[in-house]
Amino acid sequence: YHQTTAPSAAAIRRQGFDVGRIGMRKGDEHMPDGVFLKFSADPIGVARTEPTQMALYVSIQNPLRVQDREEIEAWLKRDGGYRRVVERLADANRRGHDAWQTRWDAMTALGRHDIEEYEVLRLESNRGLDQWRNEANELATEARVHVTNILSEQGYDALWMKKDVGLGGRVVETLVVLDPDRIRLVDGCFVHPMPKYRR
């Protein structure tokens, strides 16, 4: 099953899955780019609206099987290119957090005694948060490209994670299929399939 929103499900039915869309995902630097699936129609609690569960057929031959995100992270860090990207990401997160904390402390100390200065600090803080978020998302995207390439180059066509722990502590068995051409709707075909997976 693929959980999504009703409008996204309609788009997927028209076009197929597009895993190459820029900005489609944020973060998730330990996971490959691909189609995220689960093994039950139960909602996983990440949607703001009532989710749509798309029943799918999947044809994979050689998934990399791991227990959890800690195991895939340790496995990936054997690759120097991936390791360097996640180290840069960790550094960006440290710098971003420290800068935010400095501004927050200054705002807290100032209180509302000087509204103009407080507003300047608030705007600086928001700009700093946006810069931090953008840098972190760019590095996470770069890391996901590494993950996808590492899996593909080693002959894996999917990542199968037994215990994927996400927001709110939810745990789900996750299958990430790298090539959307290996997926079909249970109740029919896609109207206009997307071009083969691209990077």
C-alpha cells in the first residue's frame, strides 16, 4: 500500500509515480529516493486529512533488508561520499541550532521592552531558520542521491525496513521501491506512466 492524499492519488493514477520531482521530500537523509510502501492499509498517522491507501502490485528481486534506520545508517557510512555529506549536514544543523539559540536568548533577554529591537531580532531569527532549513534540505537531498546510487550500484532494487520509526513514535514495516516501473495498481494500470526512474 502507498498512503497519500486523494489529490495525489488521482495524479498518480494519471501519471504514475514521479520520484524525481524536485523538493518532493525533505530530510530523510538515510533513505533512498523511491516509492514508499507499507504492508497494510492501516493509516500511519502522517496525513492532516483522511489518507488514501493505494493497493499495489510490486515486483522486486533483490531488496536490501534492514531492521531499522540505525542499521541502514551504519551500513551507508561505510561509503566515504555518503559519510562526508551527512557530516556536512550534521555540521549545518549544529551551526543552525547555535545561531537560532543565540538569537532566541537575545530575544528572551530583551523581552518586549524594546519592541523595535525585538522585531529586528525576530526577523533575523526567521531568516536564519529559513537559511538553516534550506541548507539542511539541500544536503539531505544530496545524501539521498548517494543512498539511491549505493543501493543501485550494489544490485539492490528496494530497501525493506522491518521497523521504520517515524513521527509520534509510529512503527511501520516499510518497503522503498527504487524503480516505479516495478509497481502496478491492483485495480488497473496508470493512464500515462511516467518516464523510467531518473536521477
